[in-house]
Amino acid sequence: MTMMRSSFDSYSLSEKGLKNSPSTQQLVRRTRDDDEASSYDEAVVRVTSTELTDPEKAAHLRAIRALSILRTARTPEDPQAVIDTEFEVRWSEGDLEFPMNWSLAKRGWILAVVALQTLIVIFYSTSYVSGARGMMKDFGIKSETTIILGMTTYLLGLASGPLLLAPLSELYGRRIIYLISLFLFFMLVLPACVAKNFETILITRFFAAFAGSVTISNTPGTLGDIFPEEYRTLAFSLYWYFPIPSFGLEAPMNGPVLGPIIGGFVYQNLGWRWNTWLVLILAGFFAILGITVPETYAPELLRRRAAKLRKETGDERYVSRFCFKNIEGSLLERIKLNMKRPVVMLFTEPICIFWAIYVAAIYGILYLCFTAYPIVFTQIRGWGPGLSGLAFLGIGVGTTLAVAIEPLSRKIYNLHSVDPETGKRPPEARILIIAISAIIIPLSLLCFAWTCVPRHIHWIWPILAGIPYGLGNTIVFLHANTYLVTSYDVYAASAMAGNAVVRSILGGVMPLFGPIMYRRLGPNWAATTVALIAAALIPIPWAFYKWGKKIRVRSPILQKLQKERTERGE
């Protein structure tokens, strides 16, 4: 850093025709090294009181002014003091290389590919449950709780992966992290296909989920990169429920639901191993599609543009305001620094803390359904593996409705007044629809609780109860993600990573209690207990809808982001 600063001082003085003046160089050295005489005013007094000629005094004063500007303008993040000058590389209006200005077809293709990649990662989490009986038989496992550990370890992998992969995407760009992680996901599914013992399945599922978590933590940031704020909710809706006509599937919000539906029939006809082979085939295909997705992270694109200009012109002054972040230290130190951000945000940002708790609880309840439904429809009602998987169609229909009512969601969003300071609707405008859904979820769970058993109650009623639950669950997931992305801008991946950690941990732990809870309390009261948990969390979205802005303005990270937006003229 010292060498860089010294060379720039010399360059700046030579530009002003002062470098070769011995008296000027002497004064510059004195001004740089003497703290008491380093201020601009004191240096001017020193020069004007000397017996130099007027041209010499003028030269000295120009040198002092240049040095003073350099001393006050340079920061560790901007060592060459070129930010906000003609040497700062930034986006111009209508810049076709800016991801939000790409063609709709190009952005639509990116959305489709990342949706498919997320689908297979989520699908693998629950298709496992369909073959649980087969694995218990082949590996001699007696306990239902033990076999559910396979889903738990997978979700723990989804929880821990974002802590590393999300910050790395902000450090090196999204594309390279996607490609490496999805290749590793593909390779780690293979051992589970040919596993000779249950331990192999547990271990490989954890690490496969660790690698595959890149789709869950980084994709919201990718969509935030390519779609402007007013279209992000629609983009997230299309992402979470992207249709795949050739497969008859929807992605990726229905991934958890499709797991037991498709997995049940695959297990019934081909055996449990083919559930994993199916994931391997699709994971390989979707990973290849990922090669076609370009880099979307704007800071990384600006860093590359600046590097290209430096190489083409030979002028090292071309930089972007993102070039000097984490400039000091080894690669390991920089990774550690960037890994800290999701953890710090998770424990210090009220928005991250409470939304992690709320979304995690809703997510955990969803995964609890994957142990509750087999108990109700297979063990109590006597349905086969394929048919019992169809019981999840109610939740799937609710997910579809959540996307179908997107125009209504947009109208509710537009009901919120525009913030006079920004000229835009604040992030809290997205919370009202979440708050309404927060009421729907426990009501639907209560309906399921008191219609699932006894057997003389028609099977259609507990399945129909899944429709409003799927609707509310999907709306919460869609708009909560959009709220975090809108609030945290370039740090969206880190905010999402912390959220994904808590969400996946709870999603992995809650199913472990399913068999015990349903056995001890009975299906009616076990499901009622879950509904009461969801009801107890209703105040969280309503509180943020009312006081969210006050919470945001007190956030140090959001204050910093707002300052950067103001400096960029946004």
C-alpha cells in the first residue's frame, strides 16, 4: 500500500510540472512527514512567509494543494483516490452489459436454468422419504427416526453450505461458484446410488447438499441481479414455480412436493435406488445447462471491465468502487472475512434474525408434513407408496394458486404509498401479503388436524386442507425472499445465506420429532400442536409491516447501503 501511495504522489506532482523542483520535493517531504505542518493551512502559511520568488511560491502552493487532496481523498478501499473521477468504471445509462438491461429472452433463459437446478436439489431432499421402507429393509434398520436422519443430514448440508458459497459468490462472482458447486453435487450423488451401507448415504447426502445449497442461497441474488425491483416478485414467482412441459413438473417450489409424488411411484416400480439414479441423471443434465449462464453479479462485471481497461490502456488508475474490497491479506483471510458477514448479519440484523425465525418455522412445518403424511395415509389409511405420494397434490395445488394470484399480490403491493425520500415503495410494501398468509397457514393446519383421522372421514378433506396451506406457505417463501433481496441489495446473498442456515436446520430437525409426536399425541393433537406454533408466529410479519422502516433506518449495514446508493445517484 505504501509503494502504491508513493508512486501516485510522484505521478500527481509530475502532472502538475512540479516533480523536478528540488524545493518542491523538499517541501512535499516535510509536509508528508511532519504531522504538525501537514495541514493545508499551516503549509500555506509556511510557504507565503518564505523569501521565495512568486513563481516558486505558486509552484509550492500547487504542490501542497495536490498533496492535501491526495491525503484526504485516499482510503484503504480507494488507495488511488480515483473513485468519483473519470477513472472510476461504472454503468452508463442504457449500458447493454448491465444485467438488468439484457434482453428478456436472455434473462428468461437464466431464470429457467437456475430454477431447474434448484428443482433437482430440493427434489432430492424429499424423494428420499419415498424409498425409506426399502432402505430400512435392505440395511436392517428398525427405527423410523433413524431412517429420517437421511433427510436431516441433507437439510443440515443445505444449512451449512451457504455460509461458504454465498460470500464466495460476492467475492469471485456467481458463475464460477455455480459451476463448481453443481459439478460437485453431481459427483456426490453417485456414491449414494451404489451405497452398500446406510452410513455412506448419510455422509454423501450431507456433502451433496452442501454443494447443492448454492442454488438456494445464491439464486435469489442472481434474480436480483437481472430483474429491477418492480418485477422481482413476478420473477421470484416464475422461478419458484417454473413449468417444465417435457417432464410434467414444476420447479422449484414444488420440488419438496414432487419428491414423494414421483419418488413413490419410482420406488413402487423400480426400487429405492432408482430415486437416486433419477436425481443423478437430471443433476448432470442441469449442470451442463449451467455452462450457458453468464456472470450476472454487477460488482464482478465492473471489476472485470476495469481490469480490461487497465490491460488495454496500461493505465492502472481505471478501477471500480468494488476493486479494492478485501485488498489486504491472503486468500484464506479474505474467505474468512466474507464468511463472517452472513453470520454477523444473522445475529446482529433484526430483519435477518426475525425473518430467519419465521421462515424457518414455516419451512420446518412443511418438512414435518413429509413424515406426517406417510403416517396418516400409509400407516393409518393403508395407501400404497405411489398413492400416498399423491396426497401431497393438495399442497401442490396451493403452490400453483400462489403464482396464479400474483396479479392480486401486485395490487396489494401497489396499495402501499410511495416513500417520498426514494420515490419508490419501501420493502415493507411486500409484507402485507405475507401477514395475511400468516393467518391462513395455522387455520389450514387445524383443518388437516381434525380431518386426517379417523378413517371414516373422507380422504379428500385432509388433502383439500393442503391447498390453503400450500398457498400460504408459498406466498411467505416468495415474498420473504424478495423482501430480503430488496432490503440488502448487493449483500442479498449473505442475507439469504443466514436465512437458509436457520431454515434448513429447523427443516432438518422437525421431521425427527414427527413419528414420536404422532405416536404419543395422536394425529389430531400432534397436528394441532404444529398449528398453534404457526399461530404464535403471526405477530412477526405484522410487526415488520408496521415498524419495518424504523427497524431498517437503525441498521448499520442498510445505512451503509443507502449511502452507497445515494453516491451512485440511485
